[in-house]
Amino acid sequence: MFVAPDGDHFRVRLTHSLEVAQIGRTIARALRINEDLTEALCLAHDIGHPPFGHSGEDALQRAMENAGGFDHNAHTLRLLTRLEAPYPAYEGLNLSWEMLEGLAKHNGPVAAPGWALQEADAQFSLDLATWPSLEAQVAAVADDIAYDNHDIDDGLRAGLFSLDQLLALPMVAEVWRKVLARWPDVGVERLVPELVRDQIGLMVNNVIAETRRRVSEAGAITSDEVRQAGRPLAGFSERMGAEEAELKRFLYTHMYEAPPVRAVAEGAGKLLFALFETYRADPGLLPPPWQAAARGEVALPRGIGDFIAGMTDRYAIRQYRALVGPVELSEGF
């Protein structure tokens, strides 16, 4: 959610992915599906994100518009099947078909894949028109559960909203009442983590129960039957889904679209776009291995996009300072 200058105590993609994996593995164990596949999907689901999260993705999409654009999910597949190549015997990491398929469509069938996902599909035939495995569906809902709740923690820490504002949400208020009843003599600052834990537990148990119900209703026994069900079989109940959507709307209003956050995100996006244009104007500034791969009207922007997408926030900032000039990003809240 926050870019590098915003502090060392907020979640980043790595810590977020670890939390998603914890939640995903818990659900997978309860459902008796493949825990290892679920965990691997959770750990890898965001690996294609460029610096500065979604604002960086938007910047790369604009910069690469004439070369097919940029999509972080498709870039995950590109990274794992082409760019990360530590073995001499094959390109990529030699991952299983189920792993690649789950990453390609953990959010559901893909009707109009971009160029990067088309390349992966041509190589591995990922059956993009169907729903993915139950493990991939669990990874997707574990992602929602993780960021819904850790963004509450980070939003309160950053002062973007107050506990009183959060308690205007009925689901949160009900969980908070139960927390207070259990710990009436404990200070609020120690009870907020308990609120987050209880909400995660509430959502996880709901997903387990609802997924069991849907699987039974669909009569899906094999993974192929899950894929051919024509609808997601893992997810929230109707009521929990509505409450989770209400929580998301609150976070969008008070956090993701909050003026201090938007100011940093917009500045980061401009920084990344300018860095991209600097490399485009002088490809000789790219490291030698990337120069060799980035030749041609389409290959050049895609090669620059590959290089930039692999940067951390801090490395992108250092490169901008070295090649463009001073960086002006707000230093937190």
C-alpha cells in the first residue's frame, strides 16, 4: 500500500504474500486440498508487481501502451517462465502446469489475455477460459482476507482513519464488542491486533463453510470438475461477501484514495514513467544483459518494462536520482 519512504513498519509485497500464504494454507488444510500448491500460489501471486504497486503498474501501462501494455499478473507468468532462468536445462523455474494455470487465472477465467499472458498460454496451454483449481481460488480469497485486515492495521497506524470511523461498519463493530467483552481491562492499543485476528478468523471460517457448501452443491469431486463448474466454488457467503465489500469501500475511501496516499502514489507513478522514458531515450543506460534483449520497436519497451518491473521501490528511486535528478516524494504521514 505504501511506497518505500512511508516507513519501515508498514506491509510490503513480501510480508503481504507471507500473510496470504498463512491464510491460504489454513483454508487448504481444512478443505483437504493441496496445501503445498495453495501456499506456492499465495507466495507467488504478487511477484509480477513493479515498484510502487498499482501506481507503478499504471505508469508502465502508459509507457508501454504501443507495445501491448503492462499487467502485473501476466508479468508474474513472464517472470516465472522466461525472465527468471537459473537452470541451464530450460527457461524459467520449471513450475508445474497447475502452478502456472493457477497464477494465470486465480481471479477467474481470462477472456482477453494481453501479450505476456498469450505468450505463456501458447507455451503451456493454460486453458484460460475455465475457472482454475480450488487451490487457486482459495489463494485469491486468502489475498482478499489478508489485505482487508492488514490494511486496517496499517491504516490505523498511519492515522488515515480512526478506530471510531472503522467501528461505523457493523461487521467490525460486532467483532470489536466481542473483543471488549473478553478483555475489558486491556488498553485499546493492545486490542486492535486482537480485532484484526478475530476478523481474519471470522472470514476464514466463513470461506471454509461456504466452499464446502458450494463444492457439495456442485457435486465436484475432481479438479477437472472444479474447473468445469462454471462458477467459483471457493469464496465468501452472500452475507459475508456483502460485508467484505463494505469494508473494501471504506478502505478505498479512507485509505487507498486518501489525499496523502494519492499524492505519494501519483508522484511515484511520474517518477517511474520518467525513468522509463530515460531508458527509452538512451538504451545504453540499461545494464548490458538487458541491452541485448531490448532491441526493436516492440522489444525495446518490453525489455525496459521487464527491467523496471524487477526493481524494488528503493532501487527505482536510486536509479531515478542517478539518471534523472532529485526525487520529490512525501516522507510519510
